Amino acid sequence: MLILSRVCADFHDRRGAVIHRVTPASRLTFHEAPDAIRDDPLFRLLVNEGSLEASVTPVRKTELEADPLREADAAGRRETTGRKRAAAKTAPEAGNGAPDCKKN
């Protein structure tokens, strides 16, 4: 299975042995992983949060090759509209975030 992971991870089989590892060197690159990683709960967690893309289509592969971090936040998770809105609410209105104080 072709995967692209935005985070480092170790995937284990049912006995606890590591069957696939995403290292800092292999992060943000496409590589083949055994289908058995689907049995690891970490795989489902990373796919659901958007940190890992699996079984990539040719069109999606081209998009990810151009910018593997597009649509991802600083932690490598897929940005959702809820997190985008929360970030917009906490962003300061003024350039430095200080309240607008005027002397009369």
C-alpha cells in the first residue's frame, strides 16, 4: 500500500512486533507499507485525523507531491473548518495583539 505520513510512527502487528516504521527521513515522502499496518489502531487514528494518507490515488499523489503539508496544521493533522475558525477567533485584530489605546 502506498502511504504518505506527515508524522513519525511505528506500526505493530497483533503480537506487538514493529512491522513498519515512519522515520524523520521517510516522513513526507511516498513509500510502500505492508497492508498489515491497517490492523494497528494507530493507523486508523492517523488516517482519521489526516496525518497519514493511504492508498493514494494518482491524482491525490500528484497534489501531495507538489505540497505534502497543504491542508495540514503544524502538528501534521488535516485542518478542519472548526480548527480554522477557532484559530481565526484567537488571532489578534491588531498587528501586535495589543489593545488599541488612544490618549485623549
